[in-house]
Amino acid sequence: VLVADVYGKGVRPKDDKAAAAQVGKMYQDLPGLRVRATAALNALRAQAAKAPIDTDRIGALGYCFGGKTVLELARERGQA
């Protein structure tokens, strides 16, 4: 399991309003979101030598903003 922090280093929204503002920024920069999601996937794949990961059978799921992130990852990879 990989849980990716796509907001970026040091970004920790204090409440729902601040979190919504961060999500809004990500929706305005979908190419940036795709880059971050792809970097997270690459970080997971890089662990294959150290953990039992079948890099040919990786799935992704998400709800709400996480779901959007998964869709953008699929779009980046040409699978959506």
C-alpha cells in the first residue's frame, strides 16, 4: 500500500477549509497533479527489490480528490 502526499512537502491543511483550498489548487494544475501521482507510482515501483511488489499488477483507487488523482494518473499513463 502506498499513500501519496500530493500536496507537497510541509503542506498540512489545518481544517476542511484549508484542505479545500489545497485541493482547488491541484484542480487548477492537473498536469502538476499527474506529475506528482506518477512520481508516487514510481516511488512504489522502486521498492520492488525490497518488498513483494508485482510491478505488472499495481492497482489504484481513491475517493473524491483521491479518485480524481487516480483518474489523472490513468490519463497520464494513457490508460483512461
